[in-house]
Amino acid sequence: MTLTITPAKLKGPVTPPPSKSQAHRLLIAAALAGGESVIHNVAYSADIEATISCLEELGAAFHREGEALYVTGLGAGPMSPMGRMALPRLDCGESGSTLRFLIPVALAVRGGGVFTGHGRLMERPQGPYFDIFREKGIFFTQKEGALTVQGRLTPGEYRLPGNVSSQFFTGLLLALPLLEGPSALISTTHLESEGYVQLTLQAMARFGVEGAMTMSLPPQYHLPGGQSYTPAEVSVEADWSQAAFWYAAKGMGNQVDIIGMDPDSSQGDREIEKYYVKLKGVGEVDLDVSGCPDLVPPLAVMAAFRPGQVTRLTNAARLRMKESDRLAAVREELCKLGVRVEEGPDFLTVTGVEHLPGGVTVDAHNDHRIAMMLAIAATRCKKPITLTGAESVKKSYPNFWEDYVNLNGKIEIM
């Protein structure tokens, strides 16, 4: 979908959509439980639909009644008969969370699976899992866009680097308590995005599963075996990752009132509150985004409107393997608009400007966060811009353009 976006100041209240990160975790925990759970406030983005579809393939059932999603779990445990069935085929769409969360889960409940995806998903690195599989004797092969994993997870010690992605920790945390004995999950490096690991542990606890953490650095997680997830009724909180774009808009002079956020959330992207304050100040600003790399697009566009001031976004190498090479895409598209952006192996340096001329065509790179960044940038352009790939927002924020228009945004489908 191609849009023309005419510059207009945004104004009014906006409630960001429910947290995709939390919803993935709650859906998986509910699907593993024995009995019926109810999950309220689910936003059916493409990524969440992918997780639901995969969980159905694993044996769970879902039905919607109004705003509630009812989940009939498969009753997973060490003696689950599901493990004796044929390997399921799991289409993860473009969702990295779906793929990485469900690889260990599928091993625990079905003895593995055949995983497929779209876009750049199957190019994203799975090295930490592969190293574990070699050590544990679990078969895996990746060819022709499909990853086949087959074998048995066994209780014991699991070690993996914490500086690649916390998603590997989440997948193992969700699966290891289902094994017949205790396990330990140990980070061999500093654990980045630890807030999202805490989000996982909270989801597990709400469904009756214990995951103890030691106070060591980096942290270790000790998981009693033989556990079962129990049904629960829960609600998904609002998404700080999506709220970040409205914070950027507000920081650029739009009169946006962001409501409905949980100030005590464990979502790592809650850092946007702190970083917003820093970017509102004067002088050079250095922001370490190792724990919240998805904030780079909204931070970069906000930094673009700090006239003459330099902002550095560092420790962001993981963004090169997202839906796009997100560091390159941010630089390329903001430069088209007239922003000075320098790109390094794991950083961006943004030198702010007073305004942008507009009048150009920009591209979302099939990346939802790039599309939203450009929509926010358009509010401060002198002339309309043309955005290709605007439909990519459906991956995480299906109602983004509706909210944008409700806030006085001006768009026209070409």
C-alpha cells in the first residue's frame, strides 16, 4: 500500500495497542495449560496470529467471544502423549518471537517440528539454539527455507550467550519446567533485554509455573522440573514499543496525550520514558539501546529534530537482522528526508535539523517500525511525502493508520 502523507500536527489522546511481547508469552502459557484460560485485550496483529496458528498446530484450541480469547490448552507435561505424534509444521510468518519461543516448546511437547517463515525470518540467527542442540544430541537441519528440529529436551544445565537475543532465554524458560527433572539456564555473558526475561517469568507465574532466579551476574535461572501450567484469566497490558512512536511525536512538538500505560511494566521498551526526557534536553546525547533495540526508529526520528545537536544510538547490531537491516533502513530513509545520519557497525549518529523539506518518496522496507517512524517524521516536513509499503504496520500495530488519522494525521491512499 502506498500513501501520501500531508504534514499536519498530531493532537489528542491515544492508547497504544496491547503488548505484542506480553501476548506471545501469555498465549503460549495458556496453550500449555490443562483446561480453559481466558485472555483479554489481545490485538490480533500478524505476529500474534502466527503464534496462535502455531499453537493450534501443537494441539491447543482458540475461540473468540467479543474482546475475550478462550484458550483450551493441551495439558503439556513430561508424559504428554502429544510427543508421540508426527512432527507439526509451524508457519511462523515473519515473527521472530514466534519462531524462537516455540522451538524449545515444540521439542518439549511434540519432540520437535518443522518451522517455516516469510520475509527475512528464516535468515535470522539461531546459533545459540544450534550450539545447545549439538551438545544435547538434538537433530536439526535448515534447508529450502525450513528448519527441522527433532529430539528430546532433557533436564540439566543449559548455557547460552545473553548478548544475542533474550528470545532464546524465553523459549527455554517456557519449555524447561515441563521436563521430568530440574534444569538451570545460565547466561555466559551480560544478559541484554533482561526486562523481557522478567516479562516471561511473570507470564509463567500467572499460569502457576515457578522459575527461580539467582542474584549472580549474569543471572542464572533454576527451574524445577515436573511442573504443569494451570489455566488462568489474564489481560494484556499496553505496548511500550508502540507507545514509543507517540512519545517521538510528542517530543517533536505534536500535542499527543499517551494514556493507558503501566508505569511498572517489565517491558524493556519502557526505557522510552527516560530516553524521551534525555532527548528533550540540550547537548550531545548517547543512548545505549542494547536492552531496547526496537526503540531505535522512534529515537532516531525524535533525535532528527534536535537542531544542531548530536545523538548517538549505540550497541544496536542486533537490528541488522530484523524485518529489514534496520540500522541501514533508518539511515537511508531519514537521509532521503534531509536528516544527517551516520551509520556504523552497531550505531547511528543523528545530527538534528530544524525542519525537513519533504516532497520525496520513502520506503518502509517491509518493516513496521520503519513505516511508523516515517509517518511520525512526516508531521514535521514542509511538503507531503509518499510512503511505499505502508501496510507493513499490520505486523504489530494493525490500527496504526486509524489512530494516526484520529490524531489529525493526513493520509491518502494512492
